[in-house]
Amino acid sequence: MEYLTLEKKTELENELSTLKTVRRKEIADALEYAKSLGDLSENAEYHQAREDQANCEDRIAHIEQILKNAVIMEVHTTSAVSVGSTVTVVKKGSKEEKTFALVGSEEADSVSGKISNESPLGEAILGKKKGDKVVVHAPKGDVEYSIVSIA
């Protein structure tokens, strides 16, 4: 199961459409051109076009699988952390609060404040409530966080 926002679902649908129409045609044209150059065994253009074709088809299959199993996240307010929640935490020994959105792995982007529900911190806070303390098992050792707020 893959959790997606409605925006991410739309973005993936648009990418899929572009890959199936525009990108497939570009690759087919590149393959035709490469074949016209002759000897395929030493034809770099042909090998590159075949590699591009394989990558495109892999991406199409990946997006189709994500969309097939997607659960669209609703904006909701609950007292417990769930996928779609915006959570503010503070690390033990620090006064600095960090706020992030808990999203599915396909949308995770720590730079824009989105962490995956499958990340160590995401897994630790899932189902927890405001005021709860959680321990995250990080590569550099355990880190304790307190949940300050959930929206």
C-alpha cells in the first residue's frame, strides 16, 4: 500500500501520460534513427535508445503499480499521528522544534519537510499522541523525541 496526497497522485498520472505518449514516441524515433545508421553491434545510439526504452518502461510499470495500490490521504484532524498528519517534535536536550508532514514513501522529501511513514522517525511516531515520547533507533544511536503537536 502506498500513501499519496491527491496532488502527488495527479502528478504521477501526468507523468505516466507523458511517458506513454511523448517519451515512448521520442524513444521509438531514436531507435529508428539508430537502426538507419547500420551495424547495431557497435552502434552507441542504438544501445542508448534501447537503454532509454528499458528505463522508460520500468518507470511506467513502477508508476502503474503505485497508482494501483495508492491510498489517497485525506486532510484530517485526529489526536493520534497518522499518515497525512503534520507533526511538531522536539529532540531531548534541545529546545528547537521541528515540524514535518508524515507522508508515504513516494512523496518523502526531507528538504521540504516531508518524512516517510516508513522512516525510523515516521514509524516511531505513528499512532502516538501529543505529549508522548518516542525513541528513534538511528545509526548514531537512540534519539528521544517528544511530540509537541499534531495537526
